[in-house]
Amino acid sequence: QVQLVESGGGLVQPGGSLRLSCAASGFTFSSALMSWYRQAPGKERELVATITSAGGNTNYADSVKGRFTITRDNAKNTMYLQMNSLKTEDTAVYYCKWRRHGLDYWGQGTQVTVSS
């Protein structure tokens, strides 16, 4: 079955960096458009970044452009989110997502807390 497992979250000070990973299994990862989302307390889940199947095209939310980088390693069935210059407002649970035939598959999420 489809599994998405995020890791790499934690507590970091403002201005710091983290790299999140999303390990995928149960589907042809190398053919999949993948996305990172996040959900802060009391807010709706929002799209952070997307990456096409071969990694050639990426898109970012305006709030993270220039600070976050989405990449993937199809040989490892893993997607990454490098987060630099973190701000307190980046605090959220971060999820990876795959959509197929209108059905969304989500990981369990990983908590990122940016605080001094």
C-alpha cells in the first residue's frame, strides 16, 4: 500500500535550517508529482512546494521563495525540503502528499518549531 513517511523535523532557532525527508513506497515514485504542505495551529493546511516527477520543475509558495528548496532522489524514493533562514511563522506540521486519480495520500507529518 501507499506509504509516505516524513522525518527531520525539530526545534530550531530563528535563522536556522532544517532538512525534511519524505520516504515513499507502494507506488511508482519516479513518475509522481510530489508536494510539501504545512499546517500551523489554528490555520488551514497550505501548499509549500511542488516538484515534478523528474525534478525539473518546482514551484513555491511566496512565503517560502528564496528560503526553501524542494528536491527529490528517485533512486531512493525520497523527497526533501531544505529550509533555510527559518522564521517563527514557519512553525507547523509539515506533510508530504501524492495525488492519484483525485485521491490524496498524506504522510503522518513532522513537527517543525522555530523558536528562540
